[in-house]
Amino acid sequence: MTRYLAFLAVAVVATISFLGFQGKTSKDTPVYVFDDMDYQNKYKAQGENALFADGRDARPPVAGTVARGTGLEPAQVFSDDFRRAESLNPSFVTGKDAKAAFLAGFPEKSLKLTKGQPQPYAIDADVLALGQAKYQIYCAVCHGDAGDGNGIMKVRSAIEGDVAIVTIASLQTPLIRSYPNGQLYDVVTNGKNTMMGYGDKLSPEERWAVVAYVRALQLSQNCPPELVPAAVKAQIK
Amino acid sequence: MRKLLDFLNRPATRGNFFARAVNAAPLQILICLLITAVVVAAAVNEYATNKYLNVGYTPDQPVAFDHSFHAGPDSVLGLDCRYCHNYVDKSSHSNVPTTGTCWNCHSQVKSDSPALALVKKSMETGEAIRWVKVHKVPDYVYFNHAVHVNRGVSCVECHGRIDQQVVVGQQKSLNMSFCLDCHRNPEQFLRPVDKVTDLAYKAASPAAQTADGTKFVHDWKVNPPQSCSGCHR
């Protein structure tokens, strides 16, 4: 018995010294003793695939693909008179009118379809809140919370001694104030100078919301006295 | 114990076929079996679950991206999680960012750093960077990031304080009981949607968390599935 218990104690010590305890960090891929169907041979998001030349599971969508999650029924999509919202209302996606000039204001129609027709688009508090949320995630990094171009990128590039410090635009300049909305939308979508486009990150609705929020920021930094609420005026004085 | 063994090994009063030590054998075997059972149970409990097998998995990545520098309000840059993982609130899959996302800033900052050589090459050739996936659930589990993130389940609940990690490793077990802990008591975990990417957020007190959480469960009609088909298909 003593010998057996001694053997057991040695086995326990050996196991612990070899395997450690829970939470031990390791660079080794986790071991699955019974992997059952944990790993299935199927296409996964951002997966690797030797079958295709680019080595990716993800395939680019065929032209004219209708995205899932748009609330459209298959019968609708495959009917003869079906048109994608983007083709019915292209200026919402491009920011340009039929003559390829930038929209001065916001688009009149949205991408929401009712009975196959785009519905009116309006800027309301929800749109501004969406624009604020997206602006603070994607834009404030460079342009700053107030749109003055003093985001963290400027600070860091000054520390690192890189060139970005001179190229980050303030959104409060007269030039950018004078841009038509469609041009702001175009910059958000496709980028400008050293700024890359955010069309892959933000949907058209979100981009217009960001444009609306930028307009609000511009107003906040250059507000005519008659538009300032009385309560705020009292605080300023 | 000594006395008991002496008693069991007492001299036989009659002729005995077996050696005296055999008298104690059944008890000794029983004790050894019990101790062995306890040790085996402890070993299974320690080693045979995700808490040992998966937690702590911290692989080297092709590019040494430091989350603690880039992400979270307390970091140097203070980026929101969604700047890079931008589909997390729109898609079931939370994407690893495109190389272009890195290049939004790094085309201007430290673009010639040797640490970013692979990013630069990927940008020039279009070849993907082979990031190593850390957090995995089995392929028969269908976890939807968007529905969780848009209903006040923070990144931190499953991924831990990524904003404090230099190299990302798995911090939570992600096993089924882990999921069910929250699905059975969502009010203990839900937070305001605008605090989802604030990994340091804590409600003022446990009571406040319960009160807030109960309100969110009611207002957002949160009804986490506990049936098999909720997550498995």
C-alpha cells in the first residue's frame, strides 16, 4: 500500500510538472482527444482554401447579387420587374445625380423599398446618432472628435516623425464646408489624398449619416448666435 | 490506523492458510481504490475540459499586432474594437481586418517598419496575411456576433480583456456551460449597447447590474435560447 501510494504521489507530481494547471499559456494548437465533428470540412468565413487560386474560401459575389438580409422574398427577387434598390436609386450609393454631379443636399430617396419603390430619406435624430457613433469609431481617429483634424493619428505621427501630420484635414475649413454633401459622401466612400475609402466598412446609409454628423460638427464649431439655445448662451456668458 | 492494522494482523487463533498480512488486504485495496478515484476525478476535472485544453492558447501571429497599444479607451491609440472588426455588429462572423484597414494608418505611420513588412507585402501583392485563429467553438456551434453585440453583450464576456493583451490568447473556456451561464441569467451580463466595446465597463454595483440587466432583458425582449437548435444545427 505504501509503495502504491508513493507511486501515485510520484505520478501526480509528474503529471502536474508536465501538464501544469489550468490557464497555463501555450503556443501549441489545442489538443482534441475526441474531436467528434468539431472540425468539419466546410467553407468558413475568412477560411483558407487550396481549391481557389487566391487561396481563400470567400468568393467575390457575382455581379447583380442581391444581398441577404434586405427583407426581400425570393419570389420578389426572381420576378421579372424586380430591380435592386441600388439600381432604382443610384444616387444614394454614388452621391451623384443623373448628370454625375455631386448632390448638393441629401438624397431624396433611401434604399428602403416599399412595393418596389424607394422610400423618402430624411435626416432625423436617429440618423445623427448613427452618424455620431460611426464617426467616433472610424473618423475621429484622424479628424478628431470635433472634426478639427487633431485626432490621435496626428499626435502619434508627430511622435513618430511621420508625414501624416501635415496631411490630416480639418473638417472645419471653409473649403470643406463648401463641399456639397455628395462630395463629402464621395470622400467617405472612396477616400481622398492620403485618406483611404471607408466604403468597405460603412454601408451607404451609414455614410450619409456620417455626412450629416460632419455637418452637425461644422455647425457646432461655427454656429451663428441666433441658433444657440438661450440656456447654452447663458452658460457661455 | 496503526492499531487497526495490528488488529487485522493479529496472530491467528487457528491454523490459517493465508499469511497474516492478507487480513488487511481488502481494506488496503479499498483505501487505494478510493484515493485513486479521487486523484483521477481531480485530474479529469483539471485537465479534461476546455478550461485546460483551450484556455491559455496564445499562438504567435504572423504580424506581432499589439492590442494593448491599439485598442480600448485606456490604450495609447484608443481605437474602438469596431474600427478593425467592423462587421462584428452586422454579421455572424466577426472579421479579422483586411490589410487595407491596417494600411489606413500605416500607409502614413511606420510604413517602412520591419515589423510591418508582411503587411506591406500583402498590400502590394494582395496575398492574405495568415492570421492564426485563437477563439474557436466547434463547427456545429453557430455563434452570431451581431445579435450578441447589438443586445448589450460585451466583447469582454467571451474574449476577456483583449485591450490589455500584447499577444491575444484565449481567456474564457467557451464551452457549453459557459454559454448557458449567460443564456440562463442574461440580466447578470447585459450592458448598455454603447458600452459594449468598453471592456473596462462595470455596473456601479452587482445590484445595479441586476437592475439594469433586468430592464434591458425586458426592454429589448431578450430571450436567449436554451434549446439545442438555438445554437446547433
